[in-house]
Amino acid sequence: LAGRLNGLALLQAMRHVLQRAGVTVCEDTPVQRVRPGAEVVLETHGGEVRARAIVLATNAYTPALGFFRRGILPLHSHVLATAPLADETWSRIGWGAWDGFSDDFDRIAFACRTPGGRLLFGGGGNPAYSYRFGGATSIDVRKGDAAERFMQRAMTRYFPALTHEPIAHRWSGLLAITLDRICSMGVGGAHRNVYHALGYSGHGVALALLAGRVLADLYDGNHEAWRDLPFYQKRLLPLPPEPLRWLGYQAYTRLTG
């Protein structure tokens, strides 16, 4: 069994809490470049933001900012959702009073029942993920593509009664994969003012919530509470440069199925 959490709704709720605490939230302002220093400068389309310290909470997008380029593999995870299912269909597939599940296979499959009555399904094998040469963070997602066809077959292995149910939605999101699947939380930079928490390897909802506590402590000078944990100041294992990285990923996924 697994829990279900709407990540967007969580962020929207947290925004109001932050604003009430006096935090200014700037949306639709992508950072183009970070200039470290005693005062960190963030370059955007509309101008510059200067700060005494920053937090890199950009996970798979972090290499595009010039950080952790050798330690993070930006991996696209594909997901689909059925049209809303009738109550008798949910009964026929044996879905009880539970929110979701994930299995214990190496390429986990996961699913949940949405509030609107859809079945959301992802994973199940290597074709449900993809890596783009150079760590590109954008990808073309097309209805009926190979990833969708694979996930639909995987979904019907779990729920044969859904063989003829239409797929209504199909999308992808980025994961930040590390070589040993262990994330890193800590602080670095010549002025010790660039904090980071990243490399969650598919477990970002749970680990990012923990990271908020960790980084708050580190910023406050309290390192002892976390010093013995494996993610503290974790030095990410280096990935090979391109084209070896792309070739290695292709070979690995073909050999492991």
C-alpha cells in the first residue's frame, strides 16, 4: 500500500503559510544563471536578485544552473491516467478502500485512485523512463507513444479488466537520479552560503519535506543533529561525461529490461 499526496496542492497551501510569515514568493521568474560569491546573484529575464545565501532546491534542473553536473542524471518519468472509471469497474478490478500502491520490483510500478475516479499509473519497467542526451530537461510527449503503450500493457497486467479502458491523459516529470540512489543535503561554496538538497531518485515528496528541516538546522549552525546520516554533505558519485553517459544509459536499460 502507499499514501497519496497532491504535490501541487501542498505547495499552494504552503505558499499562503510562507506569505503570512513575511516571505515574498516570486513565480514565473526562471533563474538563468547563478553567480556565487559573498553575495550570491541570481540572473533572471527581468533583472537580478541578490542574497547572502541561497538554497538549490531545483533537483533535476540543478545541472542546468551549473551545479552538480556530474552527480545528477535528469531522468524523465512517464505517467498516464485513465478516463474516470465507473464504481462497478473499480469493484471489478478489486480496488478496495485504499489510496494507492507501489510494488517492490527494481523498476517499481505505482498507481493511485484520483479524487475524480481516474486510475493514475506509472513505472513498471525501463520504457516508462527516458534520458535525453546532454541531460535535456524538455521532452516531447505524444499520445500513443512507446512509453504510453508500455505503461498501458503494464497496467493491464495488474488490472486485466482495464484492457479496453481509454487513456485520457499522458505526461512526464523529471527525476534527479544519483549513481547510488542516495540524495545529498548540505552546504558548500567558497563562502559556505550555497545550500542544497537534491538527488531524491524518485522519493522527492518525502525527502524534500525532511530536507526543509535539515537545511533550516544547517543554516542555523546546527549540524550535529544530521552529521551521522548518509545524506549529510554527501559527495555524489560522478557520472561519466557525454557521450559515454548516454551510451551507458542505453546499454544499461537494454540489458536490464
